Amino acid sequence: MTENMGKAEKFAQELLSRLSWNKKSVRTTFKLSEKATEMLAELTEREGKTIKDFFDTFLLALLITETPMPGQKHSSPLLPKLKDVDQKAEYSKTDRQIRKTYVLSETGLTLLERYAKQYKMSRDAFVEYAVRFSKASLEKQIKEAKNKHAEAFEIVDRKWTELENTREEIKTLLGEGDPILERFGTVCIVMMNLHSEIEQELQDGTPIDPRGL
């Protein structure tokens, strides 16, 4: 056990040393497809990140998933490695490419260039791949969350009906103006608002306010 702890500590130290992230801004130019450029703008706007933060976060996740502890196997890779030459060429020969200059951190740029070589792709092709992958992953997360919210809506819908029936029972028993009925009415309003917000989200994607009442 002591030996394992020693390995874990050594691994942690090595990883932390590699995470001495130089946040100094550097400018670099990529030649990306118009679609990838739009995706990158959408991803950063949606998450409220700068381009530099987006790449730092992405490359840190890539670094962690590809740095196993001693004696352990690699975790599932963040990016599936492209082995097919034609598949790699897809990211290198995209239509209507645009040259655009972005601001990255020094460490982010260093890692980006390192991983481009590791994946045997040009720097631009690797960024194209990373952006498309990130967009596809986000869309998958949104779809999965929406499916779960649809299931949650069915539960809330049933409970909302039960709640309304319970309110009527209390009203019959106690009558209007009773403090218990008033307090229970507040519970009904909270449930009604949640019911409406979930329904709205499923219809047009309007996010649910976690602080809403």
C-alpha cells in the first residue's frame, strides 16, 4: 500500500509539474473551414469562454485522459485517434477555408502542436477535428439531457395532477383562508412554474432557471 501511495504521489507531482500552465497570451493563425469557425464561435459563446479558455480546457482534458497513473491502463481517450488516411484528409481538405488569428495561452499552443504531431495531423486539421468533436459532444449532451428532462416532465406532470387533487381535498376539509391551505398553495405555485418551465424547454430549448420559483 505504501508503494502504491508513493507511485500515486509521484504521478501527482509529475502531472502538476506538467500543469504549470503558462497563461501568457500568444497569437496564432489557423486555416479552418467556415463551418468549424462558426462552431468555435458558438461553443465559446454558449459556455461564456474566450477562445484561449476553450482550448486550455480542451487540452487539459486531453492531457489528463492520456496520462495514466503508473501501473494503470489509459482511461478512455477523449479524442478517438484517426487511423484512416482518408479520414484524416477530411479535416485537411475542407471546403471554403478561412484564415483567422486567435489568442491562445503559450502552454495551450505548445500542447496543441504536440497533439497534432501525436495524432499525425497538420495543426489546422487537428484544430478542425477538435472543434467538430467538441460540437458533436455538446450536441450529444444536450440531446441526452433533453431525453432525461422529457422523462422528468412525465413524472412532474403526474405529481402536479396529484398535487392539485390534494389541494382540493384540503380546501374541502379546511375551507378558504386557512393557513395550511395558503401554505400548500405556495407549494402548488412552485410545482406549476417548474411544470411550465420544463414544458417550455422541451418545446424551444429555453433553459430552466435553477433558482426560479
